[in-house]
Amino acid sequence: MQYLDTTFYDRAVNWFLDQPFIAFIVLICVIIMAIPQLRDGIKILFQKKKKQDFTIKYADETISFEEKCISRDFDIIKIKATTHDIGVAAEREWLKKKYPRYVNNMQMLSYVQTEKGRITFDILPIKVGEIKKDIYFDITDFYKGAGVPTFKAATEYAEQTIQSLYK
């Protein structure tokens, strides 16, 4: 017998690897798991090439948005406004345009320390159908510290992305 000096685990793995059907199933599973990341990567590449700024007029001001990161789990949006009231209204307008049927029950104020300094974010967890996503609005330009408590609410992955975007 050729398997006397091997473990049961070694024999089982070798047997599975010798079966083409099982190898094919494993390959399909790996491909299916990689599809969301691949889709997000392709979307980001094409968004950078054909990026169009979204602007709105509110009162006498033109507010523009810079979509710094759009992903499956979260979006990072910089709002270029001058006052807090107009900036908050602009957040809702952007959400209505990008996610028309969104539902939002909460809003958090948070910050992330980057090489350029402290960046303040309004974080709005939204739900569109069954999909949950966090929207990070960069409100640093118009937020003047209105005495609202802040939370360390950014996820570790979102914080790393923010730090790489604000270098």
C-alpha cells in the first residue's frame, strides 16, 4: 500500500484533487466569491475615466460633490458648500439622486485623522431594498463644530480608505 506513511487528511486531499469535477466546483466557487470585488474594481476604473461632477443650485449657492469612493459597502462623498444648513440639504439631494428609494433612520457625526488633518464626516447608514450601505459625507468645508457629539463610527476598512484618499 502506498498510503501507509500518510495521514487520512493527506489521502483525502489528494483524492479530491484528483477528481476533475470537484476541482471544477471549487474553481466556480472561487470565481463567484471574486465577482463583487471585480465588479467594484471595474466600476471604479470606469468612473475615474468618465467622472462627471454632480452640482445643484440651492438658494444663491452652487453646491458640488466629489465622489471620492463608491463601493459595495460604503461611499465617500466630499460636499463643497459654505454653510451647514445648505450642506445638510445637499446631502439629502445627493442621496435622492443616487439612491432614489433609500431609507435612513440615523445620522452620525465622526472624524478621521489623516495626513492633511482631521476630516469630519456625516455618516448616514442607508438601506436600499435589502442592501445596506454607509454613506460618508465629508463636511469639513462647512462644519464648524455645532456642539454635536462625535462618534468613532468609521469602520477600520473605511478609515483606511479615507486615509489613502486624503494623502
